[in-house]
Amino acid sequence: MITNKAYNIPTNFNNIIYSFGLMLKTVTMDDWSWVMYYTIRTFHPIVWIYYVLIIFVGGFFGFNLPIAVFKTHFSEM
């Protein structure tokens, strides 16, 4: 089990709800680095590829692109 020391929130990948919470935290790029460092130390150093893909695909394209489209649409009105 992974414990965030700053917020004292227990998180792990064994529960589907906690897993989605960690993915959302990674996509929004809000205090996600401690999870990445922990999984790299626990599993294998090649795990960084998973986090890079989640950040680029989920964070930049899946999260920020709709926000930019909404901003452009509402600024034209």
C-alpha cells in the first residue's frame, strides 16, 4: 500500500477505485511524482514509460484539449 505522507491518504493499485484515483491524479499532474517514484522502486525502472504515456495522452490531449476547445468556443461568443 502506498501512503501519501503530505495528505496521509492510503492509495494502492489493488482496489479499482484507488487505481482510478491515482490515474486521475497523474492525468491532472497533481502530486503524482511520489506514486511514480514508488512504483519504479517497487517494480522496475522501465515503469516510467507508463507514466509518460499517461501524462502525454491523458493529460495533454485528453484533459487539456477539451478545455482549450471550450475556451475558444466561449471566447468567440
